[in-house]
Amino acid sequence: MYLYTDFDQQLVNERVAQFRDQTERYLAGKLTEDEYRPLRLQNGLYVQRYAPMLRIAVPYGLMNSKQLRKLAEISKAYDRGYAHVSTRQNIQLNWPALENVPDILAELATVQMHAIQTSGNCIRNTTTDQYAGVIAGEIADPRPTCELIRQWSTFHPEFAFLPRKFKIAVSALEEIDRAATSFHDIGVYIVKNAAGEIGYKIKVGGGLGRTPIIGQVIREFLPREDLIAYLDAVLRVYNLHGRRDNKYKARIKILVKALTPEVFAEKVEAEFLHTKDALKISAETLQKMDQVFTPFTYQDYADEDLEALFAEHPKFKQWFNINTNAHKVKGYRVVTISLKRAGVAPGDVTFEEMNLIADLADQYTFGELRTTHEQNIALVDVPQKDLFELWQTLEQHNMARAHIGFITDIICCPGGDFCSLANAKSIPISEAISRRFEDLDTIYNLGHLDLNISGCMNACGHHHVGNIGILGVDKKGAEFYQITLGGNADHDASIGDILGPSFAAEAMPDVIDEILNTYLDLRSEGEEFIDTYRRVGIQPFKERAYA
């Protein structure tokens, strides 16, 4: 993984000192709320419903065990003993005291972490597949590309105050997209051209929120050395032409739609002509980035024969089949640790659990772990010989539920329990649905199914792209929930269709049950929910849900 240089460390340390001074001046009444707001936002600090929320950067979801232990220590000392994994692969603290935030940032700096540009109208954390670098089939490891983008975008003076927030994702697999790349302001796809050269396909204008839009391709192939120049050109066009008079129309997706992708691409190409030579990435820099992510020295293990253990421990077999993935190196496996437990908000992890996961990363991997877009945590280099022992430990600590990719592996925003923007609570709805579908045989029979929940139109829970999406709405002060069907964040991206009028909270488990029963009655052999929905359309589901 990337390690700070002395220059990096100095920058982060100076930023901590700067923000400490700004916070002290604000608390002393020397800065107004309007003056302090952009300063705190670019240091990851929000004002939520009951307390500040601090969003900590986890670049492309990658951290080491030392960093996770520091997060555990901070959550215990400065928060309520837990943290939250966000869909952007970052870590959030929901209860820090404002006056303690500079101390938290200082603690983070000691382990090469920060909260810079995790909020505000700037370029946010670049995300990618949580299994980057260890899954077979990648055209190239996307992490060097993510690190290039991180270094270019952090503290970029020209893009510190964009019309609106800006998000970039990188995808390197042709068959699956675990980063929802089509729904980003810029989607970077690693591709090969006819000559076998590695480069990028570029999409722009994707996003969720009030106006969900699938990104559009504006460049089919971009040489690798031109990536920064091209991204710079996209941001310059956006900075120049993006609206600043209306925050609901300020995202780049609105500009691309207004201009049309073709005209937007023309403007980018014209700007690119001015930037491509000055910002061309040298071969030495590309090689250096690749070397930062050189594979670990793996042991020469054979693939384990686990059949005897499977026969003796059926739950272990379920977990192996569902919560682990093939590794590109023989004798290893990728493990996803579920953070979706009954009675616990999706994505929440206690300081004890963080310390445990850090210990497991040191014991069974090379001391690294990944946060995932789906709000879980992955250990990606586990020897197959250690899987049973690892599973036993996770089982003892309620982190081995074998449901990754199924209906109870719910993506859920904090909702009205925390967020001041939310129209309704999300966590209780997630809890009610999880308890309705506790039986694993039932959820396996349903097949792979994404269920996403947002508490408002900002769509932090990505409800638009859930196969089943749930949106909290306000009806004369009461909390109701609108359902969408048919969303998908993969390469064959789609935005969900609104089923109809919203439902009361207490009705939600029954309504979801009826939607799933409709699917089971209509599906053909081998079909997942999204396949059946695309074949039969919304009408059968509507008739049953409102009968």
C-alpha cells in the first residue's frame, strides 16, 4: 500500500495545526458559522442532527492493521465506542465533540490518516473494487490509478471550491463492477485497445441524489500517461460551466445533460489539447505507482481439500461458499466479514471488533484490510489452510453471517437517527427487514439481491440502484417509504422504477415480502431478481403490492 513520504506527513501535520487554530477561533467567536463552514467541511466535519459527524478518509478502501487499531482507540476515547463504514469506503464517527476534532485529526496523522476532502465541494475519496489486486480477470490493478488520482486531487487549488461535490471511481473488471462506477461524476474504466495497450475508457455525468443519471462515455480509449491531463480538462470544463446559483442543479451530471454528452466531450477535448503535454505522466511515475502495489510474497500453498470440514460443519461450508471469493494466487482466499447483524446498524463496527479484525489481519494476512462499498470489511489474502480457524473466531464474535450479496446484506444510510437532512429513519427499516428474513435457507432461495435504503433524496444509501430500493419520505410530519424496483449498479447499470405510493413504516416488511413472493412466482429457472424484473416489468409487482 502507499506509505507517506516526509512531504506527505508534513502536509497533513500542517493541516491539523491549521484546522486546530481555525476551530479554536470559531469556538472563541472570532469566526462566524459561515466562515467556519467551508473550513470544517474540507476537514470532513459535518453538523448532524445531534452531534458533529467526522468522516475519515480511507483511500480506495485500503488500510493496515495499525490504522484500524488507531480508529478503535479514537472511537473509544472520543466517540461512543464504534465507527461506521460508509458506501464511499470511508469511516465515520457519529458522536465526536467539536472541540475534540483537532485532537482526533492529530491522532490520525500519526498513522498516516486524515479527513481531508471527505466533504465539501471538492474531489472526494476515489473508490474502486474492494478486492483490487487479488482477483483474477483484472485488466490491471486499479490501485495505482486510484493513487495517482488521489495525489493529483488532494489540495488541488483550482478544484477546492467546485460548484458541487465530485466523486471518481475506477473499475478494472469486465464482468463485474463492485464500485458502482457508472454512477460517479467521472467513471474511469481500465481497458485494452486493439494493440493490447492498457489505457482508460472515461464516463462522465453519473450520479444519484435528486436526479439519478447513468454516466455517459466521452472517451473510448485514453493512453495511461494522459489520465491526469484528461481528468484536469473535465474538471476545468465543469468548474467553468457548472451552475453555482442552484445547488440542486450544480452537479456535473446536470451540465452534461444540458450540453449533451457530445458537446461536453468536445469542450473537454479542446481543453485537453492545452493540458496534455504539461500534465503528461512520466514513465518513471507510472512505474513508481505500480511498484507501490507490488504483490506480497505469497507462500507456495496448495489448494486445500476442505470437504471433510464441510461435512462436519455445514455452517462453515455456507460461509466459505458465500463470504469468500477465489484469489488469483493458489492456496489463498478472499474473505468478506459481514457488518450486517440483527440489532446493529448496517456498517457499524465497535472498537472491540476493530481491534479483533486488526488482530486477524495480522494473524492471517499481510496486515492489510479493505472497507467495502457494501459497508463490510474484507481480508483479501487469507491462506485456505487458515479459513476454518478464522471462521470459528468470526462466528464467536457475530461476524460470520453467510449472506454477502443476499437480501439481508443491506446498504443503509444513517437516516433520521443521525442525519439532519433525512426525511425518515433508515436503520429501523433495515432491522425489520433483516428480522423478517433471518432464515438463511429463505434468503438463499431468493438468490442474489441488492436491497438499499436511503433516508432522503440525497441517496447516501444508493436506493436508486438497489434491485429493491427504499426511500424515506415525509408525509405531513409522518415517516413513509417509497419503493423502487429494477435498479442495478453493475456494468449493465439501471435506475430503479418507482413502484407507486409510499407505505407506512410498519407495513414495510409485509410489502417487501409480497414483492419477493411475486418474484418467486414469476421467475424462470436460473433467474435472479433483476432478471425476472427486467423480463416481466413492474406491473405484476405493483398489482400484488397494492392489492
